[in-house]
Amino acid sequence: MAKFFEDFGPLLVFFILNARGPQLLGRPESEGLLIATGGFMAALAASLVFTYTRGGKPNNMTLASAGFVFVFGGLTLFLQDETFIKIKPTLVYVLFAAILAVGLARGQSYLQMLMGQALRMDAAGWVVLTRRWIYFFIFLAALNEVMWRNFSTDAWVNFKVFGILPLTLAFMALQMPLLKKHGALDELGSE
């Protein structure tokens, strides 16, 4: 349960403060995303401290994403401009796609380096899976751009909180045939 709150607690704070923050703090409705951004940053910092305090260590993707939250959240609050927090997911997804693409260009699957101990698969499978994650991250980046540019802030927040995780889970489920074909599921089933 602690891991769940470490991972999703800050996002839940973001959602709640966007929806109710102005009323709770007696501020204008127009400040909802700014209040949510400050709360998100504070909750994320608390989550990271809690993770380290209990002897854990966040993975590199979580730390990179947190860095973006603090930089773009800070810009959002300092400049009082919601654009920065809205483009943060786009930049994170593009960064992850670029890192994976650079790895493939160098003849390595950074995804395999990250997950290879937990998921044993042949080299061809890792290349295909890495390519698919690159395409998925690019898809998420484009989708984030469409959402924040064409829909209300509340719709974008709902998409960010309730849309990304189901899309990611569906994408991961669609990878099961690949994992089976390249041996990953055989090993998992025999343990």
C-alpha cells in the first residue's frame, strides 16, 4: 500500500487540488492548476523522501520525471503560466523515446538494461519491445499536445490522471504475444 501511495499519491493530490484547491484555499477558480501544481510538487517531494526513508530507491524514470516536475512546476508557479506544467509530460515522453532510440542506434536496448533481470527475453525481442516503447512514448507525447491545446484544463487534468495509466496498461497487455514469442513468459511461468 505504501508503494501505491508513493507512486500515485502525488497524482491524486494534483487531481484533488485542481478540482477543489481554490475552494479549500479561498482562491479564484482560475488558480486551480497553479494550486494543484504546487501541491503536486510538495506531494512528490514528500513521496521521494518517504521512499528513501523506508530504504527504497525510486527508479531512474521516476527520478527523471520528478526532475521535470520540479523544473516545469517551478516555472509554472514562478511565471504564473500553466503552459509549462502542461508541456512537461510531452517533454518527458519525448526524452524517454529519445533515450531508447539512442540506445538502439548504439546497438543496445536500454530497456533490456533496465528490466533484463526481471524479464529474460532474447535480443530480438528486446529490440522489438524497445521500438514499440519508443513509438508508444511518441504517441503519448502527441496525445498530450492534442489534449492540452484543444481541451479545457480540467479535461487535460482528467486525461493526465485517469487516461495515461489505462493506456499504458493496455499497451503493456498488447505486448504479451511478443513476450511469449521471445521467451519471457515461458520463464515467468516456470518460476
